[in-house]
Amino acid sequence: MKVIADFCLIPMGQGLSLSPYVAECQRILRQMGLQHELHAYGTNIEGEWETVMEAIKRCHVRIHEMGAPRINTTLKLGTRSDRDQTMRDKVDSVETLLNQDT
Amino acid sequence: MKVIADFCLIPMGQGLSLSPYVAECQRILRQMGLQHELHAYGTNIEGEWETVMEAIKRCHVRIHEMGAPRINTTLKLGTRSDRDQTMRDKVDSVETLLNQDT
Amino acid sequence: MKVIADFCLIPMGQGLSLSPYVAECQRILRQMGLQHELHAYGTNIEGEWETVMEAIKRCHVRIHEMGAPRINTTLKLGTRSDRDQTMRDKVDSVETLLNQDT
Amino acid sequence: MKVIADFCLIPMGQGLSLSPYVAECQRILRQMGLQHELHAYGTNIEGEWETVMEAIKRCHVRIHEMGAPRINTTLKLGTRSDRDQTMRDKVDSVETLLNQDT
């Protein structure tokens, strides 16, 4: 089962700068060979359900190791049984419509 | 690693009544022996990371089998390395403060 | 337009105990006369769109005043144009199905 | 009060193709002059709290008018009192760290 996810991890009790933690999660996603795209409020990930979930678990384990005693993650998970769809497809289908406006 | 989760699954392309799908997810959580509590906008779940994640995957598989071609889940995941905390503890600590108001 | 919301506010840079902040948000919801119900991962709120949104804004303003320099809120918003539905209705419709299991 | 938001609206009971609804929300954000960026699982928005919230309300009203009887929105809201931060800043601070890896 393929999944498109949106992943936003917040370490707590670690001050206000989150970028070192977000960067570490990006490294984990890259090492696991997962398609991913950082945006201003999270990271989109595309892959097999088990691989994506394993990556998210590794992020929690690693961020705790980096010293964060408490972590709060928000995750969206989209699955389809009717057809394959990539992250790129989702953005393209909206942009195609917007381009027809003019 | 223990996790407290908040799970909200929405089947798409299946009409407006979601309760049969939500009820089926409750059955899966119960069968897996996971502590869980339904609220008006999702279900809180408490357990080991792997068990909780396995339950959520089974919910997606089952809801697709029930005919929903597209599913969108929103999930919150809270982990702590400093101490154990239950769903009950989280609610109690707020209510204790509110009870001191009067 | 009526809305059923699920509201979860996390102050950052403020240590690990969130209950004083959550309790303060509960007080604001109560003062504004909004139906609300605390659960282990947020608070369900029911009311007119403008009132609910005003309450959430006041929570952000107040939590900043309490000293939190950075706040991250997760919010779900459900609206319907076909019929009225309360938070209680949503839980009841699932529990009715589950009670028929036995 | 400035806010950076992540907005994901799902119309229900309207079939599986969501792009016409997402495109309409993009038009509303553009008409209101809000900085926004579409990604594969939502849209990041940056602006004054009131303007962003007014835009999201207009999206709900408009999508109901387009025929969707039920809407489910997931929203993240980030505010800071310590300093100004843009959507671009958030992505840049992570990418700067990642670029130092090599």
C-alpha cells in the first residue's frame, strides 16, 4: 500500500530553533531513499506504508537521542485503492486548472 | 517506545455518513487490545508505537475493503523519554488546575 | 455557519508541562460561552464560526502574554450545509452502531 | 499578529477529484492578496491573523456553494512574539544546515 504523507515533528523543551531537528529528519528520509519535499510547515513524503512509518519512528527515536524529552508529531496519511497518484500529480492537477484561468 | 495518538480517518467518495467506518476502526482497536477513547473529532489511542501503527494500517486496509477508494487520515503522535504519561494523566493535570479556580 | 472544531495548542520554549496553558485556554472557551470538551489530545469546540475563531485568537494572544514566544496550533474544522450536527451526535452515531455488535 | 498557516480542505460527498475545490481556494487566497504556496498536502499561507482566517472562512462558504454538503479542514497555525519569520525563512534555515553536510 502506497501512502502520501505530510509530516511535521515538533520537539518540546528544546528552545525555539527547530531547524537542527527538522534537518536531521530530512537526513533520515534521504538515507531511507524516500521521495520527500520540505515545505514551510512540514515535509511531504511518498512511499510504501511500512517504509514511511519506519522513517517516522526513526525520526522520533533520533530526536529523543538529540535531547528532546517530548515530541509532538502531526501526520497526514493519504492512501488510494483506485489508482496510483504521486505528490507531483496532486500539485499538477491543481496548477493545470489555475493555468486555464487566464 | 510508548505513544499517545489522536487518530481521525476520513473515507472519501463514500457519501456523508462516516459512522460505519469509524465504528469499524473502533472494532479494530478493541481487537488489538489498545486503550482508546472516541471523541467528537477522532479517537485517542495509547500503546506501544508498533501496535498503534499496525492498528492504523489495518484500519486503512479494512476501510478500502469496505469500498472507500480514497482515505485521508490525520494523526497526532506524542512520545516522551522523560517519563510515562497516560491519556488519563493528560486530562487530569488540566482538570486539577481548573478545579482550583473555584 | 456552525462549526465543530478540534483545537490543540502547543506553546514552545516553555518547558514540558503544558497543563497551565491548556487550562487557560479552557477558561477562555468557558468565558466565551462555547460548548467544549477536553480530551487527551485537544479540545472539541462547537459554535458559530466567528465565535470559535475569536476564541482561538484570544488563546494565542493570552498564551503569548503568559510568556510563550512561539505557539503551534493544530485545528480541525468541520462544517455542514445539509443538516445540523452536534459533537454529541457524532459520538452517539458511532456508539449506537457499536452497541448493536453484541 | 502575523500567522503562518498550513491549510488543507477536504470536501465530502463530492467524489474523488478534489482539484477543482483546491483550485477555487487558491483563487480566493490570491484575490485576498495573501502570500501562499501550494504543496502536495495543503497550502502554506502567510499574513495577518484576521485576513488569513477570513480567507479560510470564504473557502468554506464557497466550497459549500459549489455543492459540497460537508467540509473537513485541517489547519496548522504558527505565531511568534519574539521575532518576524516568513515561510521562506523557515525553509531556508533547514536547507542551510543540509547544505553544510557536504
